[in-house]
Amino acid sequence: MNGPLGVIRFIAGRLAAALLTVWATTFIVFSSLFLVPGDPLAVLLRGRRPTPELVERLREEYGLDDPFLVRYADWLSGLLRGDLGYSIQFQTDVGNLLAARLPITAWLVGYAAIIILVVGLAVGSWSALTRSPNVDRGILIATSALSAVPAFVAALVLLLVFSGVLGWFPAFGAGDDSFLSRLEHLTLPAVALSLTYLGLIARVTRSSLKQELTSDHVVVARSRGLGAAYVFRHHVLRNALNPILSYAGILVAGLLVTSQLVEFAFGVPGMGSLLVESVRSIDFAVVQIVTIVIVLAFVVTNTIVDLLAPLINPRLRGKGAR
Amino acid sequence: MIPADTRLLRVPRRVGDRSTRRVGFVLACGVVALAVVMAIGAPLLAPFDPLAVNLRLINAAPGTDGHLLGTDASGRDILSRLMHGAQTSLLGPLIAVLVASGLGIALGALAAWQGGWTDQVISRVIEFLFSFPGLLAAVFTVALFGPGFLAPAIGIAIAYAPAIARLTRTVILQERDKLYVKAELALGFRGIRVLTRSVMPNALPIVLSLSVLSFGYALIDLAALSYLGLGVQAPQPDWGVMLNESTSSMLQGAWWVMAAPAIVIILVVVSVNIIGEALLARRQEVLR
Amino acid sequence: MTTIIQARSFTIDLPEAGHARPVINGITLDVVAGSCLGIVGESGSGKSLFSRALLGSFPEDAEVSGTLRLGAVELTSAAPETVRALRQNDVGMIYQDPRASINPVHRIEDFLIEGVVQAGMLSRSEARERAIALLRRMRLQEPEAVMRRYPDELSGGMLQRVMIAGALIAEPSVLLCDEATTALDVTTQAEIVALLNELRVELGVTLIFVTHDLELAGELCDTLCVLYAGEVMELGPTAEVLSSPRHPYTAALLESTPRLTGDATRALPSIPGVVLPLSSAAPGCVFADRCRFVTEQCTSGRIDLVTVAPGRRSRCVFDHLPEEQR
């Protein structure tokens, strides 16, 4: 990356790659309907009474009378204009559904992400910094064990213990719009959601911190009489940040996908349970959009991390980032 | 780019010393063997009919009337359901892993051996597929083909194939630079023969250890799908289905209905992970 | 003439399979303020351990005995705060590989001023001024621009000058150089050595120059201390040690040093064998296994470091070398 031209080229390259991925996703998501053997209308109507109105609506929605590329172009330009399609199950625009469901999932995923970052970074740092091999091993085993527990099992166990036996938290729903109600209702789901990824982030934190802690420049910094806390913040954590940050995309995508299970278990009316309901009722328009939203979140997060990486570590600048 | 599903790219971490690891490995093999025996022998070994409803004995505690693990909300024997459930619960991931491995190895080998634009295209496709987490791919497949046993397994296979393809490509690229390959090619052996007879046998062990690892993840994802009601359908005794049905029992305090399938899933997954990581760790130096 | 560093029977033992193994064995020496001491030896001789000990840092689990004083501080028993204050104010150190020793994610400015700013000795702007002045003294062009650069944007020679500036910013009385020029090419090496010499004269800083290169040490140091397997083999004024080594090990080291002058076709002799860990060495001279002049006497008992001439000490059963080796 030499000069402002290089910077522009770098940013443009990343954005183009992100756009290409999202575009390819829309193409796959749309065209897959026509890859299924048989009449796409049959797929869309499966399990429903084919009333003439419904058939007409679907024909128009998916442009079934047009050639494939025209259909796709129409659908895509609709997406870009904000027309996300029509849900035959909920009998409303997918955009409305998403507007109602997405904020709750965002709340839940954000809550889980905060738990993961705070606890994961703390546990990972503890494991990297401790002088006791037993503490380190204990944390390693504990985080590995947590990672082995599927999110829906964790959800059921939490439900049983904290809601059923102890009665500390509500077992169902997302509460009303107030902050405290949300906090009360979404705490168990967020904990269930965070458990799997907690171990991952703790392990990544541990290994990148360990690598930095033993690096020459950290030893030198200590030998210059700099304080342990300062060296940790300024020379260890700062350098370890990039490898940890590179997991942000996975975290977002993984949490969004896993939230299906947790929302289903706790009856939280978010985007995840919307996806499950739509798949069950074969409401394909909703499935398409939710899939695109999840991939979009993954790509956007990854792109932001990619763009930030050279700012955090100047070494990446010369090489055009990675 | 790091794929959305990182589980397949984890570098094995070795816990404990040599002997603890060996004991762990043997125990893990034992658990998996037991699960397989349960699945195959279910019709002979199961004490009860897994589908027989007994409304006079619902949510019975373990040990009641010969029901070793108790009964569920419909009074069905949990142990028998676990044994019969092992069939779909293990076969699903097996199909997923076989398809993913076949696809992944073929794509990876093609990319590495052909090079040039073939490699470019395949690598791009792999990178693109990395944006789809396994569970999302599976759910999407179900939306297309309807709930059931096979569709989700194929969806998982497509989501897992890229990681296997990428590993295959890396390993074969490393093998290809070795002297024996150059020598055989120089001697005039046909490329395809060198690839299948000489390179693949060296590359396969490490790729297959990744396949073993991915079996555990596929099991979790497919159980999750059945739990959501999108995979194997009730009243079939799949482990995921059993968890789904355990919710009502749990609210009445019958926690064992949930605990049995949960513990079995975790045990099998952890065991498969131990085996897979032990196999992978043995081949680690190849990648370093 | 004040003594700034004083070691008396300074020993570091490392526990190893049940018994303690000395990695530094009874070093006794004095360094006069403002002078330059060269510590010479092969890898494994304990020279780096000794220089790190001067920073108050000892290997983990090490057992330290004897005394090692730097100024008023007894390093073998100093409290952590004392050691930190010492590192902040009194001792600077330069390492072999500046690229690995400077954090690549921060600007040169951060590296230079973080020590004094964190210690509260100078304000940021005062520290900046002093850093720029130091960079200029290191003969770096456009020091203000260098301050804004990242380590990866500078050459190895430039980085080593930055490293020296960073070590000098708190105006320490002692500068430790651990193989400070080894990673540099010959021309840059000569420039850095000239710079260090200049700093010593102008700032009066005491230099401890640790190297495996006798020749290089000869250009800079007043006194040479030749270490082998943690023991001092020979100690004396540089010129005398180089012109008439008293210890066979010193002589062997001198012969195995490549020279630019003289007969270029002569095969470079090497010292046979490897440095043995002390625990495996038989009683007697640690160099006996590799020595050309070994006699029965060498391995029969302990050999002490004895004064062989005014200001010169050597640890050898011969009080002088055979005639043909002079």
C-alpha cells in the first residue's frame, strides 16, 4: 500500500470482493429454487391448498412466466428497492416481518457477543498469563468441554435449572420493549448462545497472547523497566488484537445461525425462530431473505475487520493486508 | 479468509500427557463402538418397542418397571428409543461426511493437480462456500426439499466439503513438490496414475482425520435440525427428536428425559473429537 | 576512578535433574566508570546470561550466589521496584536483532519515549525533543520524519541506531550491548562501533560490549574478559590480551578469527570439540577437553584464576604459553 492510491485500491478491492460474495449469494439463493427437480410452483406450494389467487400471486412474485434471467433481474432489483418479497405464511411483506424480528435477534446476538468478549478475553488472558500449569490446563479442559456442548442442549439445561428449578428467569419469550424486560428475558438465551463460542474466543485469545508474551520485543520492553501492566496493554494485547479480531465475522455468522436453536428453545420471537417457522411451513421467500441477511452480516463484519487490520498492525500495510 | 464454520479448521490441542491421552483414546473408541453396536443391534437388544406408548407410565423415573432410563412424556422406554435413535443419529452424519469427503477430496485434488485457472475457480468457490455455516446450509436445503433425513445431510455435506477440499489441496500441493513425484513424472508415468497411485495414499490419511473430526460436528448439526423439527420427524426416535420432545417432560420436572439423549450426544461427539484430533495430531507435522 | 560494576564470586546455578549446574561460575571483576569492558566467548559461554544479570534479570529457578553490584544496587538481592528503577534510569541495553526487539505496531517515537514518559521522568514534549536530538546524534537523516515511521520502514542499521537512542534516552550510566552488531553487515557494523566509541567519549557512559568476535571487541574495549563455560579464562587490558594471550583458549579464539589482512589463503583453524556443560566436565580445567596443551595436571584438580602480570589474570596450569605460541 503505497500512498493514497494504494489505500484506495486496497479499500476498493475489499469492497468489490464483499459485493461479489453477496451478489453470488443472492444468485444461489434465488436460482436454487429452480434447481430442484420438478415444478418450482410445486415447491412453493407444498403443503398448501393451491387457491387460484395464491398461484397467481406466486407466479407474479417469482416471474414464473418469464425466462430465468429476467426473473432473477426483477427479483434482485426488487431487493435493491427494498421489496423483500411476500410471505405466504404470514400474509405480509417479508420486510415487515424482518423489521419486527431482526431487532430482537440483534439484541440477543449483541448480548451474547458482549458475554463472549468479556468472559472469553478474560479467561483467555488468565490462561495465558497464569504461571500455574494446572490453572492453564483446567481452563483448557473447561473451555474444550463447553465447546462440546451443543447450543440447544445448553439451552435446555439452562432452562431446566435457572427457569424450572430455581425460577430466576422467565422461560419464554423476549419480554416487552423495555430494557429491563429484555435483559430479564434474554439473559438465559444469551448465555446459552455464548457458551459454544466462549471456548473458541478464549482459546484464540490464549494462543495469540502466549505467542506475543514470549516475543523478543516484549522481553525487551520489560528489560527497559516498563511496568508489567503497561507492557501487557501496549505491547501484548495490542499485537494480539488482529488474530482475535479476525474471528469477529465467524462470531457474528455463527451466533446468528445458532440463535435459531436458542430462540426456538426459549420461544424468543426473533429472526432465528422466524427462519425455523418459515422452513417448516415452506415459506420460501422468508428463508431466502433470512439466508441473505446472515451471509450479509458475515461478509460485512469480515470486510470491516479486513479494513481495520492494517490500521491495527502497520506491518500489513506493505503487503496490501494479508 | 476464515470460514464461517471454523470448527473444521481447529488445530488440535493436546491435553494431558501421553498415557492420559492413550487412555482417553481407548475410552473414546469404546464409546463410539458401543454407539455403533447400539445402532446395529437395536432391534435385538432394545428391551422395549421404541414406539410403544404407555399413557399409564409417563415420565417414569429411571428404574421404574424395568425401564432402565425411565420413560418419556408418552410413556415410551427411553433406553430403547436411544438405541433405535442411534440408527438415524449416526447414519445421517455418516452420509454427510462421506459425501463431503468425496466432494472435497475430488475438488481439492483437481485444484491442486490441475493448477492454473481450474485452481483459481475452485479456490474462489471454496472461499465463497465458506460464508455458509453448516447449519444454515442444512436449513436452506430443508426449505428446498422439505424436512426429512437425507436433505439436511446433503446440505451439511455441501457446507463441510470446502474445508476438506482446502486441506486436500494444501496437502497435495506439498506432496507434488516432493522428489518422488517429480521423478515419477519425469519417468513418463501418466499424471493421473501418479496422483491416484502415489500422491493420494500419502495425502489421504490427514484428510481423512479431518473427515473423522467433521463427523462429530455433523452429528451436532443434524441433531440440532431434528430438534428444530426440520430433520428426522417424530415419532421416529432420533436423538435430536428426543430432545425436542423432552421439553414438556422437563417442565414437569422429569429432567432425565432430556438428560439421556443430551449426555449420549455429548459423549459421542467428544469421543469422535478425541479420535479425530489424535489422528490429526499424528499427521500435524505434514502441515507445519 | 570509581568502580561502577563490581562482581565477587558471582555464580548462577540452574537446577538440573537433582543437582545444581553452574552456568556462571565465580566471576570476579571490576569495571571503572566510563570504561569499556568486552565480554568475549562462544555461544554457551554465559556471556549473555551475565549481561542480563546486570539488568537484574536471572533465569527462572536460578540460584544466585556471590555479589554483583551496579552502582549502589546489589543485583543479587534487589527488590523488583529497585530493579525497575535501575532499568529505567541507570542501565540501557541494545540487542542483537533490532527488528525483533522493537514492537512493529508502534511508531519509532513511541518506542523512544515510552520509557521516560511512563517513568514520569519527562513530559511527552520534552521526551520528543530529547529523542529527536538523540536520533540526530545517531546520524539519522530527518529525525522528525523517522519519529513518525514504523519499524518495518527502516533498514537494520537505522533500526539499531534507533535502538541505541532508545537505550540512551534516560541518560543511563551503563550501556549493555549484547551482540549489538552481529546481525549487521560489515560496513554498518563499523559505523555502529564508531558511534558507540564516540558516545562513550562524549557522554562518559560505561560500555559493556558482549560479543563472540575478539577482533571487534579489540576495536572498542579497554579491558577484555574471556568467558568459557561460565568461567573467566582470561582478563586483562585489550591490547595485551590480543597481542600476547596467556590462555590457550584465548589464543585459539584469536586464531579462528577471520582476518582481512595477512595470508588470505590460510585455512581457518577451528577449535575442536564443543562447549561442554559444566556438570559433565571432569574436575579441573573446563577447557581441557579441547585444549592442545592438555596435561594430566589440567584434569586433576581445580585451577584458579591467577594474576600472571600486572593487571592480567589467567586460569591455566601454565603460567605462560609455550614459546612457539607467543
